[in-house]
Amino acid sequence: MEYSQENNKRICKSYAEKIERCVGNRRKTIYDFFDDNDYYDIEYRIDQKGEYKSVEVAIGLGGPNVYIDTRHKAVRLFWSNDYAEHYLSDSACNAVDDYFEEKYNAEIA
């Protein structure tokens, strides 16, 4: 597969659209998205009180590296020296944050 800048943008857009379709969808929720798609690493961002703030989730590693980042409100892709991103709506970021905040709170309980 060729990893041109245009292809990198398409990859980000494709993931972003899949996430956006889960927002407000009763048949395929964000929980279904993460159950159906592998994620390889989770970086929780917490404040000094230990409260959840945002998350960066690796959904592709090893080339290209693709992340869902709720602080930057985007799907972000890094491949060698190339970078691409596609923005996510507030609703999509909130859905991702709700999923991972619940997961984070369960892990620290």
C-alpha cells in the first residue's frame, strides 16, 4: 500500500467518519466501534487530582501510526516524516471520552 500524503488524509478521514457515524446511533455505538476495532495503546490525560481529562488511543501502529486524540479533537496519523489529521466533532470526542473515562475509572477503582 502506498502511503502518500493524500492516502494518509484518506485514512484519517475514514476513521473519523466511522467514529462520527457512532454518535447518536443506537444500532452501532462508540462501544461497538471499540469492541470491533483493535486499539494498541491508551494514553490517559489526567489532572493533578487524578481526574480524567482526555485520551489518545493508538488504533494503528507500525506504519502508519494512527491515533484518536480527544484533546486535539482529531484522528492523527504519523508516517515517517509525514503527518495528516482529520478533525472530529465535539460530539464524537465526547463519546470517545465517555467510553475511556468509564474505562479509566474502572481501572483505578
